[in-house]
Amino acid sequence: MEEVYPAEGAPIYHKRIGPGRLCRHSYPIPIVSARISDKASIIFQNMLSFKAPLWFVSLAAVVSTVSAAQTFGLYAYGENVGGLPLYYVDGSAVVSPKTPENGTDVAPVVFNKDSDNELIGNPNTTSTASAPAFTDASLFVPSADSSDKEMGFTSNPSSNQVTNKFVWYGNFLLVENDSGEYTSLFSVKKSSSHDEDGSYDLYWNVTDSDEEVIAISMRSVAPSNA
């Protein structure tokens, strides 16, 4: 079955389709609604055209897991953000077309997923001349009640740092919220400390109207020109 996605940068709208879980997102993945039953069907629709057909797939397609032995990078896709790789920069999560400047511990990150739905990051030493100091750092999103919306890495998560709710829809990264909904609320903003190298800081669930914030999706697939 071919999966159809809207064009990059196009606006996307969503609605709940019947009872159960709703996949909410800010950038292009199909709309998903899943009943809580293990035998439930997932309904997703390209909402850019109200004439678009519906497809039915199993729940496993939405919450597919990555083998613990499989390693992968993460890449940001959005308007004028064409698959930028994720870097560790002194504990912050940064996407950039090249190695970010003005950092002490800086490296592109290679991940594996553990049995607790955590994403465990280590330096991609094949891409760096010397190995940074961090090892086995968990990617986190801020909790719903956190005032700080910036994502980052931690080895000892606080109550405001969520590390164990990551799930997959194909190669799209999602996060399960407290209501059991699968969400993609990633965004980026030009980094004030790395502005000259084209870097963006990675955020989660930004709700203000800052015009500099760009909605993105995070995927495990590198761009074709990488």
C-alpha cells in the first residue's frame, strides 16, 4: 500500500474520527485515529483534500518499534528545513546542516531504542574527529506542564523531562501523551548561540505565535541528497 503525504510546508488540519486515540501533528504525516482495542483499525486521511480516500491499516503500523540492535539518526523536515540531522550540543538538541559551533561537547547522534520506548543517543564517532564526553544520553521532550519547551538529552530525567513515550509511525517519530494520543508537536527555531552556522534548536509543543518557530516532523530517514 502506498502512503500518500502532503507536500512539505503545506498546512495540515485534523479532527477526531470516532472514539479513541487521535494522532495530532504540526507537520506532514497522515491523520491517524486508533481505537484502544488491540484489534482496532487505524484511519488516516490527507486532510488537504476533503475528497481524499481513506485507508485502513493495523495498529501495529502506528506503534511499530525499532529493533534494539538497529541504530539510526534523526532528521528534521519542514519548511526550509530539508532533513537536517540532529546533534548533541552540550546537552541541547540541535538540528544543523553542519557541525554546530560554540559548543564544547558536540556530535551528531546515533540512536537505538530500548524496551522502555526510550531513544538512547551516543556520538556518531564515524562523523567526528574525536569522541565527545556523553554516552547513553536519553532524548527527552518537556512534559505538558513544563514552561521550558526546549528538547535535549539527559542521563537522569527530571519530572519535567519525558524520555519513555516515543513511538513510530513508519519512519516518523511520535510521542504518546498523557491521554494516550500519539502526537508530533516538534518545531525548531533559529539558535541564538549558533545562528551563524544555520543551526536550529529543537522544541516540543510550542503554543505561542512566535513567527520564528517552524513546525517540523522528525524522521529516521536521511534526505536523498545527504
